[in-house]
Amino acid sequence: MAAKTRKEAPPKTENILKSVDSATTVALVDPIAIKITYILAKIKIIHPNIITITGGITTILAAYSFVKGNIFAGSLLWYITYLLDCIDGKLARLTDRVSKLGGILDETIDNIGAIIIPTSAMVAINNPTFRVASTLWVLNYLISIIWERKNRNTRKASRAHTIKIFGRRAYLIPTRYDRNFLLYIVAPPLIASRSIVAQIMAQTISIAIIGIEIASIIIKIMPQRGK
């Protein structure tokens, strides 16, 4: 009798996840993204780069929706972009198709989204506090790109400041992805709502993010001791 071929065990979920991630990603995006990733992994023709490019398309659609004043559609499409951004990397690791091109595509689309989503949202939402928070977020994002290249070990050091969500480690201090999620997925529908409670929540989010962005910018531009 011919020996039975042993099926390879699929990679464990932990192996396709980051050791530490943003709290909003861990709590509100990954629970869905992980399930979709395993479904897509069974469809061999779907390459991770296709998911990345699709995320670029939804980014443009989200920005277009914001500009046209369709705030709810803009926030929903931006959430879908978040999902796709989480799926492409996981799918690449799960199917062993990690590539340099994929990394370049992902970073390029992330950078485009970091500019056009805040800009389009500010066009759609006539709220001074929101606009200040958005402007500071973009400014901090641009500063961070330069700063992180000079301080590559900072992220590793910050992993000590984490909390556990659903058994996974997440950064205790809101990352720029957390703040982006709150500003452009959570806050816009709240601002568009006529509810006083929703308006207060949106203002609270914007004010908190203004404080965090200012503090983060000051930390980055201040001379570091020992350097």
C-alpha cells in the first residue's frame, strides 16, 4: 500500500499576527480580518497584492464619499480599507507570499490615505475642533515618517507599555492608527448625527486627539538626551 501523504498543518493564528498591535486593530478589525484571511487563503488565485490594490481603490472611494458629503459612506469605506490593510499582510504570511513589492505597495497606499482621507474629511465636516485635530494628525504623521527612520528601535522599547485585549497585546498609548480610526471612522458619523450625546462624544474624541498629537509632536522635535 502507498504511504498516505500527511497534510501540512495550517499556520497558527499567532504566526500571522503582529506581536503587539494598535488597540483598535486588535479589538475592532482583526476579529473580522482573521476570519476573512483564512477564507481567502483557500482561493489560490487571490494574491495579497490584489487585496492591497483593492484597499487603494476603497481609499479613493472613501475620500470621494467624504468630499461629496456622504459622511457615513466615507467612514464605512475607510473601515473596509482598514480591514483590507490588515488582511493583505496576514494573507501574505499565511500563504508564504511576502514580497518586497507588496511592502512598497502597502506603504505607498498607506501614505496616500494618510493625506487624502483627512483632507477630504475636513472638506466634508465643518467642525473647527475636528479640523484642528485632523491638521495636527497629518502634521504628526509626516513628522513621524522622518522621526521613525532616525529612531528605529523606539517601537521595540515601547512594547513594555501594553495591555491585553482578547488575549493579545495592544499598545496602551493610542497609536496614530488608533487616532486615525477614531477621527475618520468613529467621529464623522457622530458629528453628522443630530444627537447631543453623539456631538459631545465627537468633540471629546477630537479634543483628546489634539492633546495627544501636540504632545507627540513636541516629544519628536525636542532634542533627545544623550544624543
